[in-house]
Amino acid sequence: MPLSLKTLLLGKIPWILKRISFFILFLTFFMATAQEETQGRQINIVYGANFTKDEAKFPGASIFSKDDERQVQFEHQGADLWCDIAIFYNQENRLRAIGNVRLQQGDSIEMNSAKLDWNGNTSLAKAWENVDLSDGKMTLTTDTLYFDREKQISYYNSGGKVVDSANVLTSKIGTYFTELKKVQFKNKVHIDNPEYIIDSEQLDYYRTSKNAYMYGPSTITGEDYKIYCERGFYDTKIEQGYGIKNTRIDYDNKIIEGDSLYFDKATEFASATNNIKITDTINNGVIRAHYAEVFKAKDSVFATKRAVSISLVQQDSLYMHGDTLMVTGKEEERILRAFRNAKFYKTDLSGKCDSIHFNEKTGITQLITDPILWNVDNQITGDSIHLISDMETEKLDSLKVIENAFIISLDTISKEGYNQAKGKNLLGKFIENELKIIDLVQNTEVIYYVYNDDDELVGIDKTICSKIRLLMANSDIEDITFFVNPDGDIFPETDLPVESRKLKGFVWRGDERILTKDDIFDEDDNNIELVKIRGIDNPIDIDAEENERQKNENDPVNAVNSKAVKPKKTQVKKAQSP
């Protein structure tokens, strides 16, 4: 019986015949594939070691296996592959590598697996079982990895992990763009870093810059902050980023929400733009605005553009507005300031002035410069007005009007005359959130319409004295007491001329009265043009922009065409300010 090829290769004949036969087989093989090699896509054998065929199992395939010296080696378009066994289909220009597979491209890209399928015509490959891909600075591990060498893309869809110097990233689906050094993660994305954790539905991560771009519901949890957004950017090296869709930051006992939010851990700073809501979780207060900044180190909040502070006072909401709002100070020592065109509203109390200053520690609210206060139907003015809260009950306790105190209310029966009282200073007392007692002191004067039980006008009381006490009921004067040599009388209506029915300094400002929470905003506040948030559909990919810029600069044609309009590198800054 003649000797088989297998017997030849196994050394059953003298070694010299073995080498001659092997040489003839390889010569025949290379001649048959010469035409395809000229096309530049042919998979080339570098070292075949042992050779055999098995037409029953692998029809048309050549089988190569390692010898005692080295593994089988192939080369394709600058990439080298080593394995223990290779099943090579020459005519189809594809192979299957089995056992200790190693693929290397250039000096940096290396992949290891147990098995690999490689198509030389399409440059598509599949590696599976204990796959790891490394570029020297990053390692990707997965069970099955697909890659396109022409497009320089590798991807997995059955779960994978990427480890680099900064982060450990896992996801169900991942795509690695070799030239961009970018990995796109999808489905249950998780980044584990000693300083923070990121969970996302889709996240694009750049290997060099360590920048992450988030698409879909994403959460970043740091040591003392938590960020949620559905579109956003995050620099994982310095913990700095922004969100531009459904964004929320839990930071410094505050919840910050807005159309666009920026955060920087190093400077302990956060800012927000458009439709902002800042909730103080300790004091249950809320600030709304269209631009705001939060400084953790200073424990402060700055807000502008239709800014309003909302707090709870005895089961009633107090709304405070100014062109600018500032909240500073630690817990229980906060100071709230409303600057320029300041106004406030509560169901039974409202007012306006140039600025408002509230000190949580003392419980004093100061209305500064041209203040006016409305307690239901009573208009109260003076050079300065203070509202004082009880620090134990946190209820409104008292009222002080300093210099030129003046209280006016429309006569509720005639709807024509005005009840008036004035003095140098005014002291008021609230009982169960209702102004019950008003004391006017020094150079006091009163004009008051007196009625009988049938609501018939008895006369108009006009008196001066050193002190007056008004007892209030349902925000109306129920009783008046005059102290220290009162001088005055009750005049019949016909005996007191109309021009004598107003005290000196009388100014009725009923048309300015704030009747609803919306009245604290003027026309300018209601017509603010909101900043257009850039990248609202997708985050602005500064890495992609930079890559494109460098690509254009390296391309002589594009460099000439774009020379006059060379784009600048985009910088990530704080949330878009007004």
C-alpha cells in the first residue's frame, strides 16, 4: 500500500523526503494563490509548521498545526496572527484559528482569544472564548468580539469590560473605534472609579481624554454629589461635566434641576440655565429662576432672570422675588437677599421695596428703601419695615416700621374715604399669623370713619396724640385707644371738608397692590427670552470636533479649503449664562 501524505508528515519515511514533499506542497499552494495576493487582500502564511487535510470535516481546507518550535503564523494587511491550529480555506481567503490565538496590529494593538474566524476579502473577523483586546493603555475583555479591520471597529453584544488607568467600564454592548480611541457602550453601562460610579443606557468614552458623553438615562454618583441626565458630558479625570436634558444634581443638601446644568467638583461649583428649580432639602425652601449658581464652599446660591424664593410659613407659601436672589450661610444661619425691584407675596401679606434682607438666625426680614406692605386691605409704609418671626415657633411674631410710619385702608362701607393713622414709628403684633395689635408712637394722628351697628356713618374721627393703639379684627380696625393728651373730635361728614380728610404725606398705592403670586413679576420678567441650549438633542462632542479639526489640518486639500475659517477647539465651561 502506498504511503499517505499524513504518514509522510509524521516522519514515517526518511527526513529528507519529508522536507522535499513539504516544500513541493507549499510551492503548489503559493502558486495557486499568487493572483489573489496581488489584489492585496490575501491572507498569507508566514509559518505553517505541520500540514494536513481532512476533506470529510473541512472540505477544501488546509490544516496547519504548531510544532515544537513555534505556533502557526499568518499575515494580512499589516496584521499578524498566531495560533495552535489553523483551518485555512485558500480559495475563499478565510481561516479559522484555534488555540492560544494572538492577533497583533502595529506596535500597540493586540488581541488574544481561544478561537477566531478571519475573512481576508471582507476584513471581518470574529473572536470568541476568553477574548481580550489591548492597545497598551486599555484592555477590553469579552466572550465574543467582532471586528472590521477596514473600518478599524471592534464590537461585542454579549457583555464586556474595559479597564484603563482611570476606570473600569462594563456594558452589554460595546463598540471600540480604534483610530478614534473611542468606546461606545450601550445597555446597562457601568463605570467604576474610586471617586465615583456612572450608570447609563448609552455612553461614549474617549480613551485619551477620558471624556464621557451620555445618551439616555444616566446617573453619576460621587462622594458628595449625584447627577442625573438624559443627555450630558463628563470629564472623568477631574469630575467636571454638564447635562442638557432632564438634568438633576443632588449637591450640598440641595436638589438642582434645569434645562442645562454644569458641575465642577474641584471648584465645588454648580450652575444651571433655563427653567431652574433649586430645592433646599433641609429647610424645604425652593428657588426658581432661569439662571443660578451654587457655591458649596461658601454655602451660597445666586439666582437671576425671573428668580423667586418659595418657603413655607405656617402652612402658607411665601414667594419672594428680586432681579437677583442670593442665599448664603450654613444651616439655620442662612441669609436671603433680594436685590432690585424686590417683591413678596403670601395669602394675607405682600410687599415691595428696592431690596429685602432675611436673616434666618435672628428671624428678621428687612424691607429696605421705599418699602410698602399690604396686610390684607391695610397699606403700611415707612422708611424701613421689619417683619420679625418667633425663633421657637417659626411663626410671624411682630412688625416694626421705623420713621414715617403710615397705615391706610379704604373705608369698607363707603368705598370712598380712607382710614388713616401715622406716627414716627409703628409696632405691630401678630397672633396666629394675623396682625391683631398696632401701636403708633410719637406725633401720632388718626382719621377714622365711625359707624353705628346699622352701618350708618356717625362721623369722621380726627385726632392727634402721643400714642395710638389699634385693635384689629379680620384685618379691620375694631377699636382705637388714644394715649397722652389726645386732641381731636368726631366731625359730622358735612363739617369736615374733603381736603381735610387726608393726613399729610397721604399716598394711596392700591393699584400697586400684589394680589397673587404672579403679581411679583413685572413685564420684563414675563418676557425674558431664554438662552438657546446648544446640543439639546446630543451633547456637543468636543473630542469628535477636535479629531475632525486635526484630520482636516493633516489633509492638504482640506487644510487649504478651511484655512480661512479654521475652527477653534471647543472648551467646556459652566452652564450657559444669561
